[in-house]
Amino acid sequence: ELKKMADNSDEDCMDAFMDKFKTEKYDNAFNEENWEEEFERIPMFMSEAPPDEFDSEKYPELATLQAILHDEDRTPQAEDLKNEGNSYFKEKNYEKAIVSYSAALSVKSGDGDFNAVIYSNRAAAQFYLGNMRSALKDAMAAKKLKPDHLKALIRGAQCCIELRYFAEGIKWCDMALKLHPTDKKLLELRAAADKHKRAADRDARKAKAKEKNYVLLQSTQPQRGSDTDEKEEDEGSSRGLSELRLDGLSSQEVTGAQVFINQEDGAIYWPVLFLYPEHQQSDFISAFCENHCFSDHLAVMFGEELPPWDAEQKYRPPNLQLFFEDVQKETLYQVDPKKSLLQVLQHQRFFVKAGTPSFIVLVKDSPFCKQYLSTSKVQRLKV
């Protein structure tokens, strides 16, 4: 019959179809007697909202519609978009994953926990793309919705470390560890953030001290003499002829630095060597202003951050004693840290070795200090 209809013209086809429609009766059609009641059961044609609890068998269309719109307070569309984003993420296609997660958030499901997961997932995708600020922003959004979300807390800490917000990273870790005290990743991040913060603080202190107390080493030669030069000539010795050597530590090891005059203030700046014979260590200051006190430099070198070789943390400014050695008389002269470098250099028994004033640093009353001093004469410096 269909083949015959196809062979006829369009008009004949339509006439035939309408004639047949008039004679056929379709199942499940509206009843002529109660069609208005049946229309009221269809959501599109309802004149009044149905009751909160209704018979799903009586209103099958409405039950189907609600099942589509509501699935534990979130739409299948948002769930599908999240799953799509997860698939892209597993494929390391982070750009498309971000698009899918963003689309899922735009649905506005109203489920805080669900949205926290999406924010956390998007933060991870942003992180692997190197978008640290965007990743941190998403981690913060996830934490706000679900404060105990472990992945969001870890991601936030990681972002802070990558952005060099070390103090903020420590706060993230401390807050997270209160909720997840045994999490291995959080413990590792906490240790890393603390290590980086200590290093950054130390670098900042050094830079500040250098800016405040140090002048960059210049190639200009001194344009005025010093009392030290005259004293060495009086003693019949020449600079560099002898050297200070303590248990393998030598002032000759420091090379390349020169005494120079700062043209702005007219002060002489010296390269100065500090020796720590107890630990076979040394510190070198390339430009020590003659008018600065030793205590200023000791406060910088042994401030909040002690050197790694000081395992017992004994080398703190109040505990330190400063000496210079008179090799000819085999005598150690104790230096008051509050004295300036110029005051010490003007002492009649101070001799500059290898162009670098050198000083010995010991920890007061320590066993090594007592043993070390017992082998030499010790005098207090008088200036």
C-alpha cells in the first residue's frame, strides 16, 4: 500500500492518508468524555500545580520529568559534564577538562559538596597547566564549600609553594593537618614550605643587611694610607709575607677582594675573614666598613638563622668571643664586639696578613674555647 502511495502524486498521497485517518481509531487516544481530566495530568497543560506528594502511576509524565530534573539535588547534565571533564583529565587534555568543569559549574546544581569536587578538579587541571593563581583560586572556592576537602587543601598548599607564598602555604598545611593529622602528603608539604620559607627569610635578611651595611666591592685603589701599613713597615714585615693559619684554615684562601675607599663617605672598606677553628669553618665579608662595629656583622651572620654546621646552636652573638692573633708574640688579643674595625686596626700589635684582616671566633666558656685559649697568651684589647 505504501508503495502504491509513493507512486501517486503528493496530493493523491495526502488525500489517501487523510481518508484512512478518518476511518482508523488509535489506541491510547484521549477519551472524548474525560479528555479535560486527562489533559490535567500532562505537565505542559496543568492549570494547577500538583501536590508535593502525588501518585506516580496517576501522573506518569510528571514523575518522569521530575526524575530527569532531580537526582539528589543535581542534574544529570552537571554530572555528565563532570564525568566528561574527568575523562579529559585522565587523557591529560587539561584545557578541555577545564571547559567541561566550568560548564558543570555553570549549571548551578546547588549541591555544595558536588561543586567542591568540581572546583577541586578544575584546580588540578589549572595546576598542571601552570596556571597557579587560577588553581589557587579554585582550591579556595572548594575549601569554602567543603572545608575538610583533602584534595583541595593539598592543592592549595602546593599552589602557595609554587607561587612562593611560603607563609601562606604553611597556614594551609597547618589548617589541613588539624583535619587530617596523619596525611603523608600534607606532612611533606608542611616540611617543604617551612624549608623554603626559612631560606627565603635568610636571603631577605642578607639582602637587607647588604643594602644597609655593605658597599659593593669596587675596582678603585685606596687613595689614602692606613696606620696598619705604617705599622707593618715599622716591624720590618711586608703584607703577604706571613699568613694567619689556624688548624688548616688560612687567610690566604680568600682572594680577589681589595681595600677601597667609598667616594661618597670617604670611609675605607676592608675584606675581613672570620675563622671558626672549632668547626674548621670561616666567613668572609668582602666590604667591611672601618666605621662599623663587629657586633653589627655578628648579628647578621648569627641572627635567627644559625649556620648548618652549628648543630648545637651555640654560635649566638651573646655567646661569642672575638680575638686577633699576634703571631710574633704568640698572643691572642680579645676584641670588644662593640668596637669598630678602625679602632682594632689602629692597635699597635695588629698586623694585616695577605691584605685581609682576620679574626678568630670562639664560643665563650665552651670546652674547646678553654682548651684553645690555654695554649696561648690572652690579653684584652686596649684602644
